[in-house]
Amino acid sequence: MRQTLSPALSPDWPCQVKAPGTQDWERTAMRWLRDLLPARYGSYSTLTRSSVLLARHAQLQLQHEMRTVRVALETSRAELPALGVGEAVIENSIRMYAVELQQLGRLSRAVRLVGDALRVTPS
């Protein structure tokens, strides 16, 4: 029998979400997932009523954000000087983008864990 680490025990499990199986854990998961999306998505009841759909959309949103940050990071030195941005600001923006990319990676792993747990939890 294969033994797996509970997602709640993973260092990537978000602290804002209660452990699967505990009281109100799904509610905390849904709130956390909604908070990751742009506010306008909160008005789509189809999205906010389905935990699996919400987790999937949050994962897609993060993937697109990561692509955007990678492009910004990769093009900063080539494009920002032509826009009149100084060298110090360019270097600071590169550091900012690198940190943001790491943060988005952590969020993406957390969304994957929460989404997996939501899919296996009977509703």
C-alpha cells in the first residue's frame, strides 16, 4: 500500500487553509482560492460555487501571471532603457520580478495541493 504525505503536512500547504477533513476546511480553501483571483471573478457564481472549477481557474491564472513575469524579467534590460528607465530602477525591477516569480511558483504548488485535496474530498 502506497503511503502519501497529507497535503496539509506539506510545507507548500497554505497557512490560510485548514487541513482537509477538519471543520470548514473547504470554506477556507474556497476563500483562499477566490482571493488569488482578480476581484471581478467573484461575481461569477459558476466559478465561486464549484471548488474544483475555482482551483482550476486559479491554477490557470497563476500560470499566466508566471508567463507575464518571465517576459518582463527577460526583456527588462533590453526594453526599459528605451523607455527612459534608469539603470538602478531596471536592476531593482529585475530583482522584484525574480522574487515575484518565486512567490508565484510557491502559490502554484499550493493551489495544486488544495485542488487535489478538493477533488478527493466527498462533497
